[in-house]
Amino acid sequence: MIESALYLVPTPIGNLDDITLRAIEVLKSATLIAAEDTRHSKILLTKLGIGNVKMLSCNDHNEAERADLIAAEVAAGGIVALISDAGTPMISDPGYKLTAALTQRGVKVVALPGPCAAITALCAAALPTDKFFFYGFLPVKDKELTEKLTAIIPSTTTTVFYESPRRIMTTLNKLKELDPERKVALCRELTKTFETVYRMNVTELVAYLEAHPDEVRGEFVLVVGPHEGESAELSAKAQAALQQLLPVLKVKEACALVAELTGESRNRLYDYALNLKNQAQG
């Protein structure tokens, strides 16, 4: 028995067999399906044998406005399923504004487990998974891209990015400039017919893709392995000091002060500070 609530329902990122039995049950029981793109989602629903269900669009531009309609549907005993074009809602997809608005109203929200390109790529990458950071899509502008990638160079955490076929070579070349030996895994067309996972260092990967330009197409998830050289971890004291000083001082001033107090390298402090600021900016 599916109870009245808003359900966050993951949908396949490629292979339709990846949808869960529970997701199908919720979609078949739904009195309303809120979809990122209703035309796109109707293709999946038709293949699942689900028809004659009320649908409305719910995307980045209107999800806050949809909160009243969806709250009213649940209040009347309805079952609402939120789906994105592919994967798990809210993971670089719409859903956060709607979910936040409904939980504030006391509406029950249920998240279903299921397909997610970031997690699938992380598992396929053969890189450390004990801790990881997901950035979503990388910036388009060169300066911001450089800052983002520079921030992860000293990181001891595996990092996951989404990237488009138009931008992937720019991103890889920039990473190659910053750390030519960095281990990466590039996952292409996950769960689809031409799924490919490239596992090598970034210099080797750039050379391979330059020699095989026909493979620079499709949807990409880039997994960047952790720093493997001399430990890039700052002492807990230095990290705590920077976290307290950055809100009130410029980055260089904060790093200079902490370096004087702790004896840590200014370069490592600066890298850590940039990483903190990038994380704070999303």
C-alpha cells in the first residue's frame, strides 16, 4: 500500500531495466507525476505501461511555484511522484526547492534509492571510495574552471564531476596542465550501448582521446583520484584556524597568519583555503 506523500523517484540513466520494482509501483500508484520534462518522461511511462495519469512540469524555473499544487494534492490523499529526465531527482537535477518547501509545510517526502550517474561512475572508477566529493557540472568560464580544478589538486579525496562532450577535452587538458600524472576515470554513456570506462592518468587519457576523436561524444562523468604524493593534509589546528579566519580576512592574509602560527606551508594553506571557498560557493 503506497501512502499519500511526495516520492522522489529515480529513473534510468540509460538502460531501462535499471528502474526498481518499487519505483514502478510508485509511478503506477501516483495520482500526479511531476516531471522535469513531461514529453520526455511520457516515453518512459509508456514503456512501463503507465498511462492516463495526471502530469505537470516541474523544473528549475517553476518548482517553487509548484509547491502549493503538490502540497494540495498530497493533502487530499494523493500520491505524487517527482521524476527528472534521468537519474535521481536533486542530484544536479531539479527538486531541492520543491522538497524544501513541502517539508516546511509538514508534507511527507519519501526518497527512493535508484540510478545515479555519479555513484555508478564512482563505483566503476577503481579509485578510492572511502570518501568522495561531488561537484556536479564544472564551470564553463576558463578562470572559474581553473580555480575549481586547482582547488582539488592537493585534495586527498576522490572527486566526481559531470561534463559535456563539448567541454570534456578542455577540462582534461586543464587538469593535465595542473597535474599531468593524476589518475582519473572517465565514464562515457553509462548503462547505454556504448558504455566505456577509461582508467589511466590524465596525460594518457588526453593522448588516447586525441587519437580517437569519435569517442569524444555522449554523456561523461569524470572521476579524479586523490592526491598521491606527500600528504596534502594540513594539521587539524591549521584547518580550524583557516575556517575561523576566512570569513573575516582575505585569503592571502589568513594564510600568512596561519603559516606564522603553525609553521605550515603557505602554498598548502592557500590551496586548502581555495578549496574551502569553492566548496562554500557550491
